[in-house]
Amino acid sequence: MQMFAVLWWIAIFLTSYGATRGETACQELHVARGLTPVAHAAETDASIQYFGHNFFQITTRQGTKIVTDPLAPGRYPTPQLAPHVVTVGREHPNHNYVQLVQGHPMILRGLADRGAEWNQVSTQVREVFISNMPIYQNGVAGALKGAAFLFNLGTLCIVHLGDLSHLLTPEQLQQIGRVDVALIPIDGTYTMGPELAREVLQQLNPKLAIPMHFRDKLVLVDAFVRGLATRRLDSDTVVIGKSSLPTTTEIVVLRPIGARE
């Protein structure tokens, strides 16, 4: 009953939040296809580099750099990054360590009032349209507010699901629209676990899914990918082209620098 109430409030919030089928979604994109490891990429629409936890850098064909949920130093080597924009899905050092980036990027925070309230994001950064979506994450004392982010690159639609801990509502699925790439948490403590993540994967039906928030616990990865088409790359980066993504979901497991065996 508690989770039902949580999802009901999300549905109500999305209605007032303006989550409609339109410019914030990717429903009208042509189906993007194409995945090749870095060394063999023939055409590039985006590259995705994984630094551990929920921390990625997405680089578009036009060179726009998007950093997601920058992670405080300690667990993995801290990269030197100078992005155009940084998104923050949770106000915690594991997700909001924006001081590690160089230059003067735009900072887009999914939450306001130190995480107490949702913050609406809907903006254009160079050629990329970025919006966010309210979600709930698991906390020590129960569900806490969080944010997922949607990136419309024109030819590709990427969703970063943050610390999602529940199935998506019909309203959320409508807001997300077509998904080419889903960055999906599988930890099971502060996020949904592998089994629930598999259900969310079925809801979204992306062409490509990249697990995150598993802290090098490969048993979680094994449970998530069981029976599904999977590539495990000995690399922290995958290059995506629009021409030949698989017609059914494929999971790509990336290995951040400094990951433990």
C-alpha cells in the first residue's frame, strides 16, 4: 500500500509538472541503431564513458559533453572533465560532486531545497534537449525524492534513471517516450535491485541498456543480465552509431577505470 501511494503521488505530480507527450520526449525520433566497441566504430552519434556508480560522460557527434551525477573522489580515479553541462539526480556526494569538473559548465539539478523538493529542468544545451523526471529512490528510512534525466540528441534518446527504486508509471513512460539507451541502476539498496530493474527494462524496451550503481558487485550484474543478450566490454567507453543498434534490447556492461575484480 505504501508503494502504491508513492506511485499515485508521482502520477499526480507529473500531471501538474507538465509531463506531456512532446518536446521533452523522444517519441518522434527515428529508431536509432548501431553499437560498436570503441576500436571498431564506423559512425558515431554519441560515446558514453563510465566512471563508476551513476557517473558518466556522454559526448555527442557535435562534441557536446554531458556529465551525469559526478562522484566524489575515493572509490574510483577522479577524471579531468570540462563538460558543457552537468546533471545532478540526487543531492549526495556520490551524485553531486560538481567541483570536480573544470571550466564553467551549466549545472542542472533535479532537486531543490537540498533534496527536499523536485526541481523542473527543461532546457536546450547546444544541440541537446535536456529534461528531468521526478522519481523516488530508496533511503535508509524509506523513499526519498530523486530525479531521472532525459537527453534528446536529435537522433538518439538517452535516459539516465538516477537512483530509481520502483516501476515506472504510465505517465512517466509517456514522458520518457522512445528510448534508445537506458542507464539503469541495479544495486538493490538505494535503488531497485536486479529483478525489478529487469521489469523496468521491459517497460522501456531500449535498444541498449547499461547497468550502473552496482559498486563492482558482479553478482548483481549476473542477476540482471541473466538470459539476456549481453556484451561485457573490457573498456569504460562505448561508441554508439544510429545505423545498427539491435532490434531487441542488448545490455552492455562497461568497466570503469579502477574497478575491482
